[in-house]
Amino acid sequence: MRKGIHPENYRIVAFKDMSNEDVFLTKSTAETSETLEVDGVEYPVIKLEISRTSHPFYTGKSKLVDTAGRIDKFKNKYAKFQK
């Protein structure tokens, strides 16, 4: 491997899934100013919207999207432009 091309600041970082409050630890170079205490140890934290514990592909559970309601809202909003 070539020397000097890889980052030197690898450290343990907590990644927190905000949709289900799941936290997992892994090494990362991502910068953050927030911290989180996990098992009595303070780690830098990166907040995620979705992770392997909440993504429908991995969980097998899909979320029902109210498309009919969205379509009705769209039609009502733009009905005034129809002649």
C-alpha cells in the first residue's frame, strides 16, 4: 500500500438512527461536534435518518404511503388553474 494517502484520524464513532434511536459503534473519520455516551464512554456521534435497523429492505417491513391523499391535495391546490 502507498504511504501517506490514507487518513490518520480514524476513531470510534457512534452512529445514531434518529427514526428508532438505535446506536452502533464503528471506526470513522467523519467530523462532528456532538457527543453521545454509550456504556459509560463518550463518543462523537453522527445522526442518521435511516440505517440498517430501520430501512424497509433490511427489516422486511414497508411503510404505507398515503398517495391518494397526496393526489387529492395536489388536485385541490391546482383546481383553480383549470378552465
